Amino acid sequence: RIDYDDSKFNEDEFNEIAISKNMKVAYATENHKIMEFKLPKSLKKGPLLPQVESKRLDAQGKCHLRTVRSIAYSDDAKYLATASFDSTVLVYDLNSNSVPSELSGHDNEIKSVSWSPYRPAPSERSNHHYTTTPTVHSRLLATAGRDKCVWIWELYDNEWESIAILQKHSQDVKFTKWREIEDSKLELLSAGHDQTIKCWRYDDVVEDDW
């Protein structure tokens, strides 16, 4: 067992945690801080803190104002998204020290954020914009919450755009999860307090419809 004890630096409780494919760990505290550290290749039993160095990500002039409820790394670990009860999502570009992008539109608490599976297209010019069916070459983010809505966002040319608002749940939406299906296309699942699980796929016939 390995223990990570951050109590010397954060007096509040930990809220959410995520781990990337390249062994980075991000976590949110009750007082809205977003912290990150990288797991070493080899670990010794006992306290983890002396073996790693953590850094605060939300120190670039923009941070959440209320509890962070969900946190997730992109497939390639280049981005980290955090969703908060303040009704915003912050997306951190982990390869730069730039101010995180703020995604706003939900009118109540956000409870889930999830990234679509992602693989770069053979040519950078082939990476999808939302003019065709979204695939694993699209960089998509799903958010959901108390407003009963699931929002789908796309990153293209370094800009985030809301491309769909799905409104079939009758109560809070708690969880979202992407998966790859046939022909590299994408499917999104959402689960809510209405005791239903919705399955969303892009409609190739009716443009901009899920």
C-alpha cells in the first residue's frame, strides 16, 4: 500500500481524483484546488509524498468558485477537464502554462465530465471539425448535471465550441461515458436520477442531431 498524504499543504478533504495513461494523478480538494503529481516508475511502501512533487494547476488566474464534482484526463493526457457546482468546466492544456479554457452554458451544478476516445488522424488536417460525423479523430467532451442536460463540446483549432445540448433526461444527470463503436464512430451514455440510461449516437441523416 502507498499513502499520499497532502495534509501539510491542503487542510481540506479530497473530492475527486483522476489518473492518466502516462501515470499522472490529478485531484480536487474541497476548497476547490486542483493538484497534480506524477507517479514514479518505482515506488516504495509507505508515504508517497516524499517520493513525488505535486503542483497546483489552478494558479493561472482562473479557478472554480464551488465544489469540483468531476475531473478527467483526455485519452492522450494532453488535457485535464474539471467540472464544478459553480456551473462551469475548466479545461487545462497540460503542455502549456496558459490560463485554462472556461466552458459555460449549464445553468446549474455540473456533476460529470468525460472525454471521448481519441486518436490523432493520419494527417493533422484530417482531424474532424463538427461538419461531419464525429469519430475518434474528434476531440469531444461531455458534461452533464442538475439542469437535466448533457452538453457536447468540441475542440477544434484551439477553440472550444458547444455542438449539441441533449435534453431527454427528466432529472439530474449524474454520469457520462463515451465509447468507440463501428467505423471509429462514437457513442455516449448518460445516467440520471430519473433511473434511465440514455444512449446517444450522431444521426448521419439528420445533420446536427443525436
